[in-house]
Amino acid sequence: MEGKIIDGKEISRQVKEEVKSGVERLKAEGMTPGLAVILVGDDPASAAYVGSKERTTKALGMHSEVIRMDRETSESALLDEITRLNGDPAIHGILVQLPLPEQIDEQRVIAAIHPDKDVDGFHPENAGRLMAGMDGFVPCTPLGIMVMLERSGVDLNGKHAVVVGRSNIVGKPMAMLLLQANATVTICHSRTEDLPAITRQADVLVAAVGREGMIGPEHVKDGAVVIDVGINRGEDGKLHGDVDFERVLPAASSITPVPGGVGPMTIAMLMSNTLKSAGKALRESR
Ligand code: NDP
């Protein structure tokens, strides 16, 4: 049973070690990668995410800048801050923690980040690059899932991958990456008819919905690889995935837990994207 569980903590630890070595190499050439994170408001979950990004950035030897802005901040003040960071040579990655207060247009903010510093991979240019199969920044969560699959020895070639969820942050980029890896891809969403009939065809099933335990054994084919992106705070106060882990475990050939699965990979890939950006900046400066 043990071997079935894909250990996101361990794989993310390996990725972070690799990033740390990469940072040391860049520093030896006189370049310190820098990540700026902007937090608007005081949402406790967002503040916790930002704190953990700051700690990880520093632990890997990178320069970290956290900009905390008032809940009432205007869109133009936030855009001015992004413009400043776009022009700051010490910063290679800019991340605006979402969600933003309602007076601020999220899409306009994302579009204001220079695509070369868009380490979250949400800018329309990077989304287009992913679609076109060109190099660019790929959103951290789906990128982390691809690393998990690869390092767990999952062969995607010709396999049927079903992604439940079609957000710009997870579902859509996930589907594009699986397609690039030669899987046959189906995307499901809230209007999909007879979801279990489709998910039961999946060799690889990715659940990115945000509904606790919605994927049960009736959704899963025997031997499927099950990836659970969902992070839901349960009535018990604990974190739960979109997959009913205990009941799906017997059918799955491998499965990611929540917590300790996809979550830790996301931050590791943010670090990896920041290193990639700094490496590119160094090469271009020569
Ligand atoms: P969104 O709310 O943006 O998207 C959810 C998707 O699920 C939508 O496409 C929606 O369909 C679909 N959906 C909703 N209800 C159903 C249903 N009954 N059947 C089938 N599909 C349904 O969420 P995100 O993509 O941002 O996040 C998804 C989950 O992943 C959340 O729990 C989030 O917390 C978590 N997450 C975890 C991360 C990590 O690091 N582990 C990172 C990012 C997110 P429609 O488009 O039709 O509305």
C-alpha cells in the first residue's frame, strides 16, 4: 500500500535541493535570483502562503522582497508597484498573491507583470506560449504535477488523462501539459454530463475542483493514477482533497495525499521558475 502513495513532500524536497544548487552556481557568477511577492490585504490564508514563500525563497539562498499593501489599496497603486518591480534588476520573479480585493481587476494586474518575470505563468503571453508549445513560464501547480508524474515513473504516452476542472491556474494548463506529453486528454467541468462515466476511462485522473471528497471509487478505474489538487478546509478544521482518499486508494495504482501531495510541489516549482528567470537574465546580460 505504502508504495502507492506519491510523496509530494519528498519530491518537492529534491526539487528544492536542485534549485538551491542552481542558486549557488548563479551566485558564483555574481547573480542572486530575486523573488518579489505582493500581498494586498490581510486574508490569513493568503498571509500564510506569502510567509511560506518568503521563508522558502530565503532558505534556498535567493533574495526575497515582500510588499504588503493595505486592503484599501487602489488598482493604480498596485500597478505602480508592479511597474517598479518590472524595472528592478534585483528582481527576477514577481508574484501577486490572489485573490485580490474587489476594487482591483485581477486580469489587469496579471497582464501588467512583465512576461519575463511572470513566474506564476498566469500572463496571457505565457498562457499563449504554453498553448503554442513555446518556452515560457508554466503555472506552478500543473508544472509540479508533471514533475511528480515523471519522478514516479508514470508513462503518459498514449494514455487517457482526464482533468476535472478548467481554471486558468490549474485545469487548462494541466491539460496542455498532459497533451504535450502525448496523453489523450479530456477536460471536465461543472456542466459535464455523467462525470463518473468519463473519469472511469482515465488512466491518469487529475481532480482540480475545490469540493471535498467529490471523487469517489465510482469515478476511478482499477489501476488509475489519481492526482488530487483540491485543498478544502473540512468541518474538522483539517485540509482535505477533492478525492475521497481512503475509498479510492484500493483501486488506484498510485495516488497523491492531501496534505503532502501536490501542495508542496507548487512552491518548489515557484522557486524553480524564479531560478530559471534569473538564469535567463544572466545569459541575456552577457
Ligand atoms: P476554480 O474554482 O477556479 O475552478 C474549479 C473548477 O472545477 C471549475 O472549472 C469548475 O467548473 C469545476 N467544477 C466545479 N464543480 C464541479 C463539479 N461538480 N463537477 C465537475 N467540475 C466541477 O478552482 P482552481 O482551479 O483555482 O482550484 C481547484 C482546487 O485546487 C481548489 O480546491 C484549490 O484550493 C486547489 N488548488 C490547489 C493548489 C495546490 O497548490 N495544491 C493550487 C491551486 C489550487 P466550471 O468552470 O464549469 O465552473
